[in-house]
Amino acid sequence: MASALLLALLLAAGASASPHPRGLVFNLETGELCLQSAQCRSHCCHRSDGLSLARCAPKAAEAQECSPKTIYGVYYKCPCESGLTCEVDKTIGGSITNTNFGVCRDPQSPDK
């Protein structure tokens, strides 16, 4: 109980000390270590392989490789930027192993 109170006080102190609050756990910048995408300002917690540490990364731009949104919260390829869709052929095996990769496309683009 005391450690939970201490953590709450540390988070509150960090949030109030800056005009642009950046917490110890949430609102993390690109390159900072993360456990879930919800922690990152970009909403993408990325790892390059199964043994690497996950870090916050920018979302995928048009024509870059992407992953559709997942329940795991950690990606091998980041989801697309706002307004783009990740065109991917989903499979059950790929959903389990987090390997359903696609390409970011603009749904309004005429060359679709």
C-alpha cells in the first residue's frame, strides 16, 4: 500500500512540475522504453524482434509496412498514421504471433 502511494505521489509531482506534463509511465516520447502502446505519445510501442526491448516509435506513414491494431499493445510494425488504413490479409496464425503485416494506404487515393 505504501509503495502504491509513493508511486502516485511521484506521478503527481512529475505531472505538476512541467507546463507540458510528461509522466513516468504515460505520454512517453519516441525512443523511450514502454510496455504498452497506450504509454506512448505516438500510441505505438515497437520492438524489432522477440528479444528486443520495446520503445515508443512514430506511426507508419503512407506506403510503409504496418500492423493492424492488436490487443497485445506492442508491435513489430507500427500501425498507420491517422487517415491511413493498413491493407493486410489477416490470418489466425498471424494474429496469434503478431505477424500480420501490411502496407499503409490512403483510402481516398484513386490508385487503390
